[in-house]
Amino acid sequence: VLRSVGDPHTRFDEDALRILRGMRFASVLGFAIEPETAAAMHADRRLLERVSAERIWAELAKLLCGPDAVRILREYRDVIAVLIPELEPEFGFDQHNPFHAYDVWEHTLHALESIGTDDPIARLAILFHDVGKKAVRTTGEDGYDHFFGHAEKSAAFTDEALRALHCDNKTRENVVELVLLHDTAFPKRTAKFRRLLAKLGYEQFYRLLTVSRADSLAHAPWCIEGRCKTLADAKSEAEALQKADFCLSLRQLKITGKDLPAFGFQGKAIGETLNKLLDAVLCGQLPNDREVLLLHLERYTQKHK
């Protein structure tokens, strides 16, 4: 059991970060918080507004990765809303949609509970993935609510929130990217699938599948199996490409910029041509074979003389 030393209000007035640190300890260690201390944490939550963003971010990132993070986020959502006001509109926001069984905040917590990783980037992406839903809600003629463009709006809110928390740029960019893409429809046609994989790289692509699966597991029961099956198929396809060392980058392409001046390419045209060749390999139009690629360049230059 976690309890303050002496009067909790006095302790939190001395250093308000202790409120968040107590939540972090409870999340990471699985401890309960003594009732009087817990009541003071709720009552004094606005004191956190005077704590620097850097100190808040250090504790919050650890809290989110704790085994008991969902319990703490559920019990102390009013405190979390002081730190991340963008999340407050989710509380009690009913989605009125057959694909969902929970309000947005409970959906988020169920998804976090299902994510199966302590990767902070993936967990942050889940925390923010639907933060823009209320801002884009419309009600259709069918009587159901719809949330067109919620991924884009959520990504914008995520970027603002993480900047305010002084999150490092790499983490912020990765989280925003996952939020933007979390509703990606799989399976995609081969070319689109490989282009997405090339854009993200394997690590971020697998994170996206992890986030999308956790999101799916928090949907209405009737649609979970189908959504998870398509994500499992996408993962198998990516793993097969990775095992085969399929060419996804210019670094893997069997020709380089040094090969192109012989065919008359100079300056910007070298990079542009390499990218076109890479895209042709990604789409399956050309194999990643040096002789074939050189022959293709030779025929291209002859045709365009």
C-alpha cells in the first residue's frame, strides 16, 4: 500500500509531482493507494499545472508502461485530464455505433489492456488513437454515429499534446504516425502493402499491426475475429518478405547512383531514377537483379534519346 508521509495535502503542495509519482508506483508495482492519500491526489490534481512538462513526461511515460496502467488510468482519469486535456472529451462519450461496445475512454483502456507489449510508442499510440473522435462525430440517416477523418484529427491532437509534454521528437513522430495509420484497412493490394512497409520499415510496421490488433480487440465482439484475421495475414506477409530480404530501400537496390552517369543521368535525375526503379521493384514490375536493372536502364535511355 502506498501512502504519503504525514498529511498528503502538505506533501503534494511541497511537490505536486508526487501525485503522478504515486500513480506511477501503483502502475509499475501493482500497489494500492491508501484512501486518504488517493483522495488528496484527486483533490489536489490541479497542483500538477505548476510542474514542468519535462518532469511530467518522465513519470507519465513510465506509468503508461506499467502492468497496472489501465487500473490507474481508470481510477485517476481526472488527474490524467489535467496532464493531457485532449483526453477529457473521451470520458463517457458513447459512440452509438454497432462496431463498438464501450464509450471512447473505456474502448481506449480495453485496447491498452489487450496490447501485449510494454513498448512506450505502441502504448502511447493506443492512448491517443481515438482522441479526435468527438471533434469529427456526425450522425447518419441510419441513426448511428460516424467518425470520418478521426485518424487525421487524432494525429493532430496527439502531436499537440506530445509537444506540450516536451516528448522527444523521435517518439512523438512515431506515435503520431501510428495514430494516423491505426485504422488502415488490410489486406491491401501488393503494391500498396509493400509501399507502406517500405515507408514505415519493419519495426514501425509491426508496431502498427500491434496497435491495430489492440484496437480491434476492444471493438464489439461480433467483428473482432475478422479484423484480427486480416492483421495476422498482414503480419505473415511482412515476415515472409523480411525473411526473403525483399528489397524495400535504396540501400538494398542492386544498383547505385554510381551506375547511372554511364546512361546519361546527372544531378537530381539520379535520385529520381533510383526511386522509380525502387518503386518498380516494390510493385513487382522488375526483379531486384543488377543485370536486369541495368538492361532496363539501357532500353529506357535508347527509347528516350
